[in-house]
Amino acid sequence: MIKLKSLQMQIKINNIRRAKSGPVLIFTDLDGSLLNHDDYSFEAARTALLMIRQLGIPLILCTSKTRAEVEVLRSELDMDDPFIVENGGGIFFPASYRGFHIPEAVHRNGYRMIPLGAPYPLVRIVVDHVRQHFPLRGFSDMETAEIARLTGLSVEQAAMAKKREFTEPLLLNEDVGKDDLLTPARAAGLRLVRGGRFWHLMGEGNDKGTAVELTKSIFQRHLSRPILTIGLGDSPNDFPLLRNVDVPVLIPHPDGEYETFDLPRIVKAPQSGSKGWNAVITTLLGELVRNGFSTNHE
Ligand SMILES: [Mg+2]
């Protein structure tokens, strides 16, 4: 109860009233946020997901996962909203989503896609170059069964995780591998980001924050009133996402510890994974509705 009250206070500090009845967008990380770190379940977030659906709020998945993985989850969630894959490598809008006009997008696999990252073959060229001299392994170098064992994913899910378009998850020894990789990576216009279990090698423009900004701007130009954005994440690779939303929500790790992240007005979820996600979203949307929000439709 104390935790819930403190959560409501944190949300009030975010001055939700300024949203009035304007449209809302929610951006969320998946692993360790909407999905539990250990069992990848979103069952505990069912109430919040139902509220989001009833209020017509787009839920934009923003993850290090691949398009193939996100497509499976979207069908489980029964969702048709746009999504951001591979740490901001690409933004995918369903082909006829809300009649949106998106001239910056290219057509790919039935979506309108905005690429922000480098093409995967370029990323692999750098990995293969570094691998000649240093111990370093990416998903491309692993059998599906090994990826399953390392991640806790099923073999079927691991096969989806192997279908890369923009980034490569890497296992590397921090003492040796990181610096040896950084120099050739930078020379190729790539950068290295730490995720929950792996490091991720990606293009310079490959960024969750840029992807959030761009997605918001595409929604905003089709809506007359200012959008309120909510973002949820648990790891350093979510910091750009959290910096680019009006209400940033930090989810703790399963041990209860939060990443050190100094951002004004950050809301700290009371529990890890889908339980914490559910607590914050139900409280936040309840507060919005009390302040006059009805639906996202204008
Ligand atoms: Mg995460």
C-alpha cells in the first residue's frame, strides 16, 4: 500500500493534468519490462493491456528483439500498432495503419519501414573481421540450440531471434573484447550498446530515442492536439527511450535494484517485469481518466 501511494505521488509529480483529454502514446521495452526477465511472460500485465485497448491507446513495442520475434508477440497480444525492433534499427508501421501518410518509409514485407540502423550484412563484416584476432561470438556464429540455452528462449523463439536485420548480439569478454571491437566498429560507423544479456553491435543511427522521437512525430502530424508520451524500460539501452518521453518509467531488475539513471520526474515501478509494468500503467491511466481522458480518438 505504501508503495502504491508513493507510485501515485510520483505520477502526480509528472503533472498528468496537462495531458487533459489529448492523445496518449505508450512506448515499451519488452525483456525485463512488459515481459518478465526469467519466463518472458506478460500475464501479470493483462489488466493494464486491457485498459490500453479499451482507451484506444497505441502501444509501441520498442525492443532489442527482431521483427520475427515481435511478430509472434504481436499476434499473442492481438495488436496492430507500429513497433520498433533491434534497439531502434527500424520502425515498422502496418501498411494501412490509421490511414497515415508516411513518405519517409519504404515498403518491406507488408509494412512501411523506416530504417535507422545499418544493414545486417555490414554489421557482420565488422564482427567477422574482429573474430580473426579476438574471441568474440555473435548470434550468426551460434547454433539455434545454443542461443536457446543462453537466453532461456525456446528453440523456436531462438530461431526467430536469429533473423537479424540491423544488429548483432554479441558475447564478449569485457576485459579483452570490447576495446578490440570498438576501434574497427567506429571506423565502420557502428557502435556498441549493452543490453540485458548481450552487447549489441549496430549502426550509429540505430537508437531507441531517435526511433521514439520519429514515431511520435509521425503520429503527431496526423493529430491536432499535443501527444502525451509514456515510456517504460529497465536497462541502459532504454535510457534514450526514457529521455524522449514525457513520463519515463524505470522498471527494477528481478533483484529489486534499479539502474542508476538520473532523469527528472522518473517514475520508479514498485516491482520488476510485468507486475511492475501493470502497476504503473493501471495507476497512470487511472489518473489520466480521472483528469478527463476518455479515448485516443479525436
Ligand atoms: Mg529490457
